[in-house]
Amino acid sequence: MYKRVVVVLFLVFSHSAFAQCDKPIRVGVGAHWPPYFVVTDNELSGVDLDITALILESIGRCAQFVRLPSPNRMRTEFEAGRIDMLMATSYTKERANLGNFSIAYREEILRLMVNEQVKVNLDLPLQQLMKQHKTMVLTQNTYFGKAVAEVMDDSKFARQIVYVSKVPLRFAMVASGHVDMTVIDELVASHLIKLSQHNGLRFSRAPIALEPVYFLINKKIASAEFLAKFNNAIESKHADIENKLASVRFSN
């Protein structure tokens, strides 16, 4: 499981294992997103923080995690050079102009989740499930992969889709049977199952979407030497990264 990160300055956290190192890398931390980022009043923890600390330690650096209140503030601090690195970033051309992407360090695996009382064949394509008049809860302005985007854009399914802003609410609506299904990151689902102790759920065997996830590194520190060392560290620590992810992954 993931380690804890102890607060040392207002909104600034240093990984406890590496608090004594020189020239820490300032890593931005956004919204509470367990098990990737777990944000409380006095502590940060999460599997992405552990992975970041692991990689930086292997190149002789350490992480100083900086809690930021919003994506806009995260971007402002990154562009100003007050944040050196962002975790869990998907690739876009716009972001590539802001900094340098590492190689991918994990995949975001999205699966279809249904209440076990819903009689449905999860091996069928999503559009076929929607044609069976199943209901779905999603979050607007969020990309869930091509298959979901096609369903969201199809007007004939509009009355079958409900939109809410929070992932735990989506989870709860399916778990309680108010909605038939949702699409959810498998590690987030695992965390919520453990938290709620709700076992009456089924997941698609095939992922709905696989999205590679990267570090975005500020150009002020992203020398060719640093990028080479950092990317080599991701490759050399692949087994350790997978073990950390496996520790919070459900088996279906």
C-alpha cells in the first residue's frame, strides 16, 4: 500500500523517506483522487506519490509535494516555474508546449461497472448495451475513451445518461441500483469497494479504454541529461511500479 507524506510547510509536503535530500523536485498535487492522491488536512498519500518518490530516489533526487487548490492554479504555478513536475498527466499537444513529457509510467484502465442485479452481458459492445435501454451515470467534460464518447454524442441515448460531478456519487448510484452502470478507473473502483465494503458489483473483463499516463516536467529542469535519467529510471523500476499498482488493484 502507499506510504504517508508528512506536512512540513503550509501546503508543501516532503516525502518522509527523503526529507534530508538537497534540491528536491517540486511536484504538484491536485484534487483528492484516491488511491492516486489522498489529501487530508495534514497529510498526503497515494500510489502516484509513492511511484514518484521511488523514481526520483533512484536518480538521487527527492520529491517535495505541493498541494494546489485547482487545475488552473496548477497550470499557473507550473508555467511560472514554481512547480517542477506534474503527475498523472495525459498527453495533449497543448501540454507538450508547456513542458516535456516523460515516457508513460502506468496506464489508466477504465472498465464498465454494473450492479450485479442488472442482467447484462458485459462482453457486448457498449452501444448494444445502451440499445437494451440500460442507464448510465457519467461525468461531463471527461474523456472515457472512444466507445463512451460515441454513446455520449448519440442523441438517441441522451435520456439514458445521467451526469454528476463526483466519482464516489457515480459509484454509489450504481451500487444502490439507482443507475445500471458507469465507467470507472479500476483502481478508483477498488478503493471505493474497500471503503464501502460493497461487493455486489460486476466489471467488464475487457477495458473500455486504456490511457497511458505520463509525468509532465518543467522545461526549466528538463535537460536532456535529466530526461534520460528519469526515463531510464521509469523503465528500470517498471516491476516495482507494477507491484505498487497491484497492491491497490481489484481482481475481477
